[in-house]
Amino acid sequence: MAVVESPFAGESCFGSIHPDQSYLGRPIDPEIVKRVRGSLDCFTGPRTMEAREKIIMDKSEAKIRQNRAQSAEYYAWAQKVKEETVPSFKLPEDPRKGMPSQEEYIKTRVKKGLRELRDKTSDYKAWVEELKTAQAYKLHEKLEAKMSADEAFNNANASREHDREKRDAEIVEKVRAQQAEYWSWLKGMKDEVAKRPNSAPIATISGAQSATSLADKKRQESTKALRAMRAEYQEWLQGVAVAKFELPYHEVVTAEEHIRRHESAKAKVAQAKKEQSGYFEKVRQMERKHHGRIMKVVKKRLDADAEFNANHEDAARSLAGKMEEEKQRQSAIMRKSRNELEEMYARVRARPMFLEKAYKKA
């Protein structure tokens, strides 16, 4: 098949993509390419950029010439109208005649604003001065009150100093009086002591015992108590020196008694073994009973596990069946979709392309 060269063939704007390829993910369709190139062969317009530019320039120049001719015709008509027409239009009376202009109105408003500002400034300055005067008057009053309070405090301090000096003088006078009284009493006492006779009092007989007699009496009492304790100890020692107990009686065992005791011990051992066997038998019975109860519980659990496993297997089989049905349904949907897609592709291929409609040969 001979490939017809397209008038728009050239280097692709995507670089590595072939001119006949739509995009990288779609391969070249020879049938579509053939139809497109066949339609483009019917194109009667310019096939190169130079031809296209030439057509545009020719149309642009023709339009410019047409516009110039229409402009010249219009200017000629306008000039003729100006020359032949008598003006009859008259402007209406100015409604703002006699009123100030915008600039004069602005200047008037500015002057009025400045005048009001000067008045407000003077009022503000007067208010500030009045406020300063009031503040100074209040400060003066506070200063006078503080000076009066300081003067009263100083006067009170002077009176307090005077009272303190007076009180100190009274205390000093009182101390001096007490000192004079004390020295007078001391002098009188010294004179009285000096007038007493200088001799010791006469000795008298006392009934108290001397220290030597008291020590001898204490030593005698201690010796007497020690003798009594020694006598009591000797008496106790003589009492514990004599034996007051007897050795236990040990019975002599004969041969007959020994045999009897041996038989009795054997009987006790046999009885103990019998009781032991009975005890262990009871223990085994209890173990069998406990084992049976445990086995019942185990059997119940095993049955429950088997039932659970059976239910689980049934559910798994049911799920597998449902999954198989869903898989078949999905396969049917896929086949239906594929068929519909193929039909859609066929309808699209069968429909004439825009290029075939646009460049259809007459």
C-alpha cells in the first residue's frame, strides 16, 4: 500500500512520537491513518506555512484597501456636510450661572474650617490653662495642708521632748532620794553594828551523837545482818547436800512378753496396711469419678468443636459456591462489556470522521 504524504506531516510536537501515532499508549492504526490521509488529500487550502501566510497577507491588504476607501468616502461626505449645513444648535442656559465655582466653594469651606479650628484651638488652650490653674490650686492646698501637718508634728514633738525631759528629771530626783535614804540607812546600820559587844556566845551541851558513834553503830548493824545471812546459807547448803530422789523402775521383759509384743506390733502393722489400702482405694474411686466428670466435659467440648468445624466447613463450602457464582457473574459481565466495547469500536470505526466530512470530494 502506498503511503500518501500528509500536507501537515513533519516533526511531532512530542519529539519521539511518530506523526501517525496518537499517543504513546496506543499503537499506529494503518486503517485510520489511511482514512485520515485520504481525507487530507481532498483539502483544497494551503498545504505549506508560506502559502498560508501569503493568503493571510493578501486578505489583510484587501481589507486595508477597503477600509481606506471607506474612510476617504466618509471624510468626503463629512466635509460636504460641514460645508452645506447651517448650524442651528444653541446651548441651554447654564443652571449654575451666578453660583460659585468648585474651587471657590472649596476655598470657602477651607476658610470656614480654619476659622472653626482657630476657635476650637483657642477654647482648648483656655481649657488647658484653666486645668493647669485648678491643678496648681489643688497642689497649693495639698502643700499648705502638709506644711500645717509638719508644723503640728514639730510642735507635738517639742511638747513630747519637754514632757520627756520633765519625766527624766523626776526619775533622777527620785533615784537621788532613794540613794540618800539608802546611804542614811547603811550609815545607821553600821553605827548600830559598831555599838554591839565584840564576844562569842557561851557554849551549851547538845544531845546530838557524834559522827564516830554513828559509824560504829552502823558497822555493828551490818555485821549482825551478815552473820544472819551466812547462817541461813549454811542451812540451805546442808539441805541440798542430801539426795531426795529415786531411780525409775525398769521392768524386765520376758521371752513370752517379747513374743506377745511382737505379735501385737505385727497386728497393728497389718491393720495399718489394711486401713491404708482402704484409703488408697477410696482415693482411686474419687480419681475415677473425677476422671469421668472431666471426660464428660471434654466430650462435650469435643462435640461442640466438631459441630463448629462442621458448621465452618458448611459455611466455607457455601462461601466457595457463592464466590464461584460471583466469579461466573463477573465473567459474564466482562464478556458483555468486552462485546459492547468491540461493538462500540466497530460503530466508531464505521462512522465517518470529521476530516472525511470536511474534505469530502465533490
